[in-house]
Amino acid sequence: MTDLPAAPRPAAILEAAIYVDDLDAAEAFYGGLIGLERIQRAGDRHVFFRVGAGVLLVFDPARSEIPTGNPKLPVPPHGTRGPGHVCLALDRAAIDTMGARLAAAGVETEARFDWPNGALSLYVRDPAGNSVEFAEPWLWE
């Protein structure tokens, strides 16, 4: 690998994907309960949400594994099965507010703790069983 040019470093994650078996339940959770802005829904294939400068892609793997057949959108088929993970950045006060909102809606807190560096994380599960973390943005500093 010594003959390869230096790798450019990406500045951010533009999009991240999770997979669910019920897009309506996912849309109610991420859009309705968590309050993310829905930017696109394509039937039973996917629903996308704005998260700051990035996008959370929520796919039904049974649909996203099928090639689109559209030469104008040559996105390769993809998908996975089983629970994934996404972490959404909130400050400590907003994590407390979100935790109370989720609890009032009957969503169980799976874990809440301060990391060794002092950053707070709160973990819940979405309706598909994906691990959803809310953490202070400086967690990885």
C-alpha cells in the first residue's frame, strides 16, 4: 500500500443509514416523537430525516435490497438485518428533556450515564430495535 496516494480525510458523515421493518412506526418515532424534519419518503422503501448538516436514512431492507432499475439513479442495492445504532447530538439539558419526553411516550431508557470524560449519553430503542443514543456533542473530543 505504500504506492497509494495519501487518503483525503472526509470532513463529516453526510448520511448514515439504519434499517427497519415498519416505516410508518419509524416515521412516527423519528419524525413525530424525536422531532426530526422529514425530507423525503418513498412509499415503503425509505424515509429520510434532516439531522443538522447530515441526513438519517431509514430503509426497509426488504425494499432497498432490490435494484432500482432506474438508470438515472444507479444506487446499488443495500441493506442489513438486525439492530443497528445511531447517535444524535444534544446538550445535557436537551438530553434531559428528550428523556422525559420519551418516558412520557412509554419509551424505556436502556441506559443513561456519564462517560469517563464527563459527556452524558442516553440510550433507547426505536420500534425496530435499533439502539438510539443521545449524547453531548463533545463525547469524542
